[in-house]
Amino acid sequence: MYGTYFLPVTYRSTSETRAPLQAYAHIQGGPLAPGLRGLVWFRDLTYGTEVSVEVTGLPAYTPGGPDRDPIGPHGFHIHQSGNCAVGDPNDPFQGAGGHWNPTNQPHGNHAGDMPNLFSNNGYARMSFFTNKFRVQDIIGKAVIIHQSPDDYRTQPAGDAGKRLACGLIRGR
Ligand SMILES: [Cu+2]
């Protein structure tokens, strides 16, 4: 198969386990998007990582204006701290800290920068490939979904706005 040939999964070298290294994060919306939930999963490939996400309950798209950012598409990142405590309900999930940025890159090239999530009447599903991290590097960190799109330019976080949802990344 085409994908299998070019992007074979990595197998652990121990004899008792042959499962590819994987991790997942259960996504739970906070006070700004209480119905938002879903799953992000990460799978080791030979040259990097496949990231897949499926969520429901995203808020309705709302165009931006001169003094307000659009709601959606949604910034989607790995943040540095595995803390999904809600904290301030008006500015939730600040405990997750900033973007995970182990190589000290400008925003737009952080290891934890990922493509924006596009909602289809609240539902989003996406898979993509990155060679900026391996599964073992991100266990214990957090995935955050933002209210507004990431412009991949504004420092340090792409002007993606408030944090709608959070998920702790766990190995499996
Ligand atoms: Cu973020």
C-alpha cells in the first residue's frame, strides 16, 4: 500500500511489544465552549508523527470585524504544560502555559504549532504529518483549541485568542 510503503510505522525494539508508539489526548471544552469534546491521537511513523483529531461542539463561525477577531477556524497547538485546570472562566486554561517550543523558534515554526481546525457545523476532523516531534516528546503536555484562527505570524501565539478546550497528552 502506498502510505504504508513510504511512511511505515516505527516498532519498538523490545520483543514483547510490537505496537507502534502512540499517544492520545481527550479534548474537553471549558466555559467558553462547554459542548466541545473529542480526541487527538499521535502515531509514530519512521520519519515523524501523524497527528489526527476529531472533535464535535465547536462554536458557530462568526466573521471578524474592525474590533473583533473571527470565531473559527480554530488555532490548534501543543502547549508546554500538562495542566488543563480551567482557572479563570473568562480566560480559561492559562495553566497550560505557552506554546511548546523546545527549539526556541518564532511562532509559526514552534514544534507545537499545528494547522488550524476548520469546523463543519461544529464538527472537525483532520490528519497531518510533522517531523518536528516524536510521540515520546509530547507525552505530558497539553493540546489547546483556540477561539480564533492562528495567523502564524503574530508573536508569540498567532493571535488565536481565548482557549476553548484542553486535553492532556497521555501515552498508551
Ligand atoms: Cu495555543
